[in-house]
Amino acid sequence: MLRLQTPLEERYTAAAPEELAERIAAAKATLGDRLFILGHHYQRDEVIRWADARGDSFKLAKLAAATPEADYIVFCGVHFMAEAADILTGDHQQVILPDLNAGCSMADMAELWAVTEAWESLEDVVDIDRVVPITYMNSSAALKAFVGRNGGAVCTSSNARAILKWAFERGDQVLFFPDQHLGRNTGYQMGYDESHMAVWNPRKDLGGLTEAQCKDARFLLWKGHCSVHQRFSVEQIADFRAKYPEGIVVVHPECSHEVCELADQVGSTEYILRAVADAPAGSVIGVGTEIHMVNRLANETPDKTVMSLDPLVCPCSTMFRIDGPHLCWVLEELVEGRVPNRIEVDPEVAEWAKVALDRMLSIT
Ligand code: 13P
Ligand code: SF4
């Protein structure tokens, strides 16, 4: 999806980091309690330091819903997270994304028309009333609405298991999008294996599956992935273990199943944070997730050695778009009484997407 961010003026792009920090602090002080800044763990240090709360996508969604006193929620994260915040906040609140180009390549791998087409083709071959659609939080509001309308729910990386358990109490099959890895990894955690799963390729007729494969699969996994997490490999874990035989490997469930199987612990960004905090002093921890979070964990945990499993840096290029200049710009605009980059979900879409989000929040 093409989203256009207005280029910033030179007073933002050319400002020194110290000057930006002073201006951000001043704008934040002026806005006071009317402003609430949320920061995802993958944000840069120059941004996350201003966040009133940090979290994974689940925690941030709950925090947005639980902050009715703030007029402005500045979301330092990516587009789908800001949309979820808009859906979960009151009509008097405005959600702002500092850079409109901060999307998510995984979320873009499942578009409404493609999922609708998949659903319609499935209707011809399976009992669609027994299929529960589950969308990962990393998806557009339009897809969340699709799921809400069709009896499904949203999940995040921290509650996928509970949501899938809920889904299988309601149906026999799950259409899970857009991340095949989260779906597969959670399925394995629940005791299923590859024989219960089929990958739905949206570029092919009937997802590239036979009618029998569609009928037999408990999990129909959308062929989507995260380009950051799919870089982590079995070889990297083997190298880490060879160097640090006592080391602990913690990875995000967007990594491939082979990688998750070899890890000691698998969980959301908030889970990874806790896993590092709970590890004994002196531990060496190899982490499979975005590099800004790993580097921050390394700096904030001096009694442990925290490192990325990937020797080559793997930032999330869209999270990276939010920087000091963009944060400063949106805050100074708010001080002037202008609301830039408001993320506003169409009311009808928001109504159904909220159904799917509320189901998630009530299950977990
Ligand atoms: P979390 O829900 O674990 O924060 O993950 C979001 C995400 O985009 C990971 O790539
Ligand atoms: Fe999307 Fe991957 Fe970035 Fe997460 S890390 S926001 S899934 S591209």
C-alpha cells in the first residue's frame, strides 16, 4: 500500500540531536497529560526515550484502550499498530503516526481482496461455517474487520495459542494470516504437526492446494512472512551454541519453525524482554529479533551478555522510519493546534475490526 509522508522541513532534518531532544522535551511539557506517547520495542533509542510506555503490540493495544484521558496518542510503531489504537480509543482521541511510511511488509502480504478471494474459493470446497479466520495483529484494519464479520478474532505473538484454542472450540479449521510462521509455531506448541497444516499461496488457484488438502488441513496458513525474522537460521544457532555452550537462545515466533525448535525460549518482544531480565547474572543470551531491541537489551542489562544471533544487522526498515525529526515535527504541530498524520479508520471498518479486537481482549 502506498502511503505518502510529506518531507520534513530543514529545521527538522538539519537539527542536531541535542537540539531535537530539547524541542521534543519542550513540546511534551507543553502538551502535558493531553499527550500519551506509545513506543514499540523496535523503536530507535532516540525515539523510545520519549515514550510514556513501551511494549509489544498486545501491551500497546491494551494501553491505548486504557488511556481515555489523553487527547493525542502518538504511536511510535508501525501503521497497523496505530490503526488498532485508533479503533480501541474513544472518539475524542486522535492517534498520530509520526511517519506515514512506517508500514509493515508482512501486513502488506495479505490484502483484503486476496483474503476475500481465498475465503470464497474455500467456500466451494469446505464447510465454511467450520472455518474460523484468525488474523495476526500485523494486518490492516480492513482484514481485522473481515475477521470480525466472519466470526474470528485477532491474535498477537503473545496470545496466539489462547486465540487458536478458542478458534478450535468454534470450528474445525483455521485460516490464519498473514504470518505462516506464527501460525505454524503456535500449532506445534499445541501438539499439531505438519500433517495438520497446509500453506495457502494467494498467487495460485485454491491457494495451490488440492480440494483434499483444503479439507484435511486444520491450519490453512497464509504464505506470508517477516523479512526481518526469516533471516534467522539454524546455522546461526549452531554457531552461537558452539561459541557459548551454556548460552540461552530466545527467539520471536515469527522465525521459522526450524529456528524456533532449536531455541530455548520463544515469545513476543515483551516475552523476550522478560526472558533476558529473568536469566541469571552472567548469562550469555542469543536473541532472534530486531536489532534495535537487541542492542538496547544489551545496553540495559550490563550483568549479562546479550547479542543478536545474526552477525549481520537486521533492522526493521519501517520501524526505523520513525526518528527524532519526525517525532519532533508531530509534537510541535500539536503544540500549534494542528494534528498531523492522524490515523483514522473508516467507522464501518472500525466497528467490525473492534469486534475482532474485543474478542481477542476478552479471551486473553
Ligand atoms: P510483538 O507483538 O512481539 O511486539 O511483535 C510485533 C512485530 O511486529 C514483530 O515483528
Ligand atoms: Fe512487520 Fe517484521 Fe517489521 Fe514486525 S519486524 S513490523 S513483522 S516487517
